[in-house]
Amino acid sequence: MKQEGAKRNLFTILENFVGAKVLFEEGVPIKFLPKIIFVAVIILFYIGNSHIADRTVRKIEKLKVRVDDLRADYTTLKADLMYSSKQSEVAKRVEVYGLKESLKAPYKIRIEKNEY
């Protein structure tokens, strides 16, 4: 009797409480098979869904980093373009081709309705 008491652990207590020995004495009952398959499919679906969600979260994090890098590049390029499109910078660049800034103010050309 002491040997049986020494072997008692959580699983043997749980097995005695559930009564699993009585259910499986003659093998696995077929009447539980559809329920077992249904639960197994739901478990597989749950595991797959969590893997897909984790993968999506990782993709989102990578894309956030990429967007931040692209935003920084955009800001830098925009600042460079703003600087290089200033009138003084354009005048320096076209001076090589012999073009100079006009010293006269621009004027508006007016055309009457019947003239053209």
C-alpha cells in the first residue's frame, strides 16, 4: 500500500478524478471523435492565426522603420532643392552658359479682346 502512495502525483490524482481509465478500457470511443477533431481544428486555426498576426506585426514594424528613413530622405532632398532653386543659386549656375539676370522689372503684356 505504501508503494501506491509513493507513486501518487498530480497526474495520477487527475486521472483518478476524471475517470479516464474507465473511458479508455476498450480503446478510444468513436462517439468522441468528431468533437476531438473539431477541437483540434479550432486549436490549429488559433495557432495559425497567431502566427499570421505575429508576422503582420513584424512587417508593420519593418515598414515603420522604412517610412521613417524615407521621410528623413525626403526632408533632406526637399531642403536641398529649396536651397538650389533660390534665385541667387540659379543665377550662379546659369552664369556658365552666358545667361545673366535681367535688371529691368518684368511688365505685363495686355491684349484686347478683338486684337487677337
